[in-house]
Amino acid sequence: MTKFVFVLLVLYLSKASGGCRDGWERFDSNCYLLSQDRTSWSEAASFCSALHSHLAIVTSDDEFNFLKSTIIHRNGQRNQYWIDGTDEEVEGVWRWASIDQKITYFNWGRGQPDQTQHANCLHLWSGSGFQTADGVCETHLNFICQSVYNDETDTMMFG
Ligand SMILES: [Ca+2]
């Protein structure tokens, strides 16, 4: 009986935290994790993948504003954050790597992108209020993982 109550409590707490794993923030139908560590863009992508997620795919002003306020709330005005976009294959043609789709929503910081063929990975840049900038993929930056909000999966796997 005690065990049953405990399971119910865990289920309740999982619900209460929005169905995202500990440390992840919910927005809409997704969960987001701000990294504590800095890595290259490809290492960041692998890290997210290992957590059954991908680098953040930002597709609206609302989503952008959520990430910006979460960054500032959690970590202040510091740091840059890799997200999923890259123009590694064709210079100037930006794609979301994890879903292999051309990017249609952009939120470039002023003067961005400014590094052309040397900078093929997208990050949220503190210098422009966390609007996007192109960055050199090998640079070690923080990053944001994104996963689908899934009540049952989260509760069962991580509750
Ligand atoms: Ca480029």
C-alpha cells in the first residue's frame, strides 16, 4: 500500500512539473535543457541525441522569447547557446540538422550572419539579446537540447 501511494506521488509530481524531466523547462509541446557545459556544435548535438533529444529548433517569436527569458532567468546575460541550425553543406543555405529541413524562421541579430564560410553553426548570441548569429562550429559554447513533451514517456522513464 505504501509503495502504491509512493507511485501515485511520483506520478503527481511528474505532472506537476509539467511532464518534462528534471532540469528541463516546458514550452508548448516541448521540453528544453540549457547545458551547464560548453562543447563544439557537433559534440552538443551528440550530447542531446544521447538524451533522446536534439539541439533546439526555434520556429517562432514566442519560442524564441521563451528561450531568451529562460536563459536570462537561469544564467543571466552570459554565454552563447548552440541551436540546431547549420549551413555546413551549402554556404548561406541554413538547415535544421536534426530534421534535415530548410530553415524558414530566422531571428538574426543585427549584422548577422557575418562570418560566412568560416561560421556554419547557429547560436543564440548574448551580444544581440540572444538573437541568432553564425558561429565557428568548433567553438566551445553552451547549448540547448529540445525534446517532445510526452507525459507517459517522461513519467515512465524518468518519473
Ligand atoms: Ca556559413
